[in-house]
Amino acid sequence: MSGPLILISHSKVKPGKLAEYQAHVTEAADLVESDEPRMIGFNNYASSDGTDVSTVQIHPDAESLDTHLKLFVEKLQARAFEALDSSEVNIYGEPSESTRQQLEQMAGMTGIRVRILPMHQAGFLRPQPL
């Protein structure tokens, strides 16, 4: 059993796809909230003009990230990549071998830079009341 994992992705919205992306990200957040009750946090951020975007995910363990990647591939990936040029995915914590392989495949198909920083050095997460 692994400890918490944080995933942060960085992307640019393709020209003319801002409205499409905004609709997608709202639907994605709703889907993740309803279908992934173990995920601790799922938040999306954008630059002032909306063209630089990031997603921040906090997972309790590697299995939760595996579940999210399965949902992403099955229900979200095609629409996300229609609207985004993704440039980087950073994972803080130790992902499963399955997640590593999926990210390597995704990087090969899209050119996304994947960085994994598996060694937690210090810090903590506080549980939040529902």
C-alpha cells in the first residue's frame, strides 16, 4: 500500500477550443466527484485568459490513481485531447507499475513530458471534514 499521490498536469487550450474545454472540465469534475469517492481532491485552474490550464489531483494511494486513469481513458481522454495540447504531467509519490506504463504510452502518443518524483521527504495531508 502506497501513501498519498499528487498529480499535476499542465496544458494549453487549443485555439478556438476554450468553450469546449470549459464544458469538458466541468463535466469531468462532476464525473470524478460521482465515480471516484476515494479521490481526496480534484481541482482545475486556468490563467487569466483561460489558455494555460492545470489539473491538481490528490489521491490517497496508488490504487486511487489507477482508478482515475482507467476512468480518464474510458470516458475523458478523447474529449480532453480534442481541446488541449498537454505538455506535462507530474506525479508526486510512488505510482503503480500500471500507471507508469499508461503514462509512458500517453507520452509516446502525445509528446507529454512525464515526471515522477517518488520520494516523499517531509510534509503531511490533513483529513478534511465532509
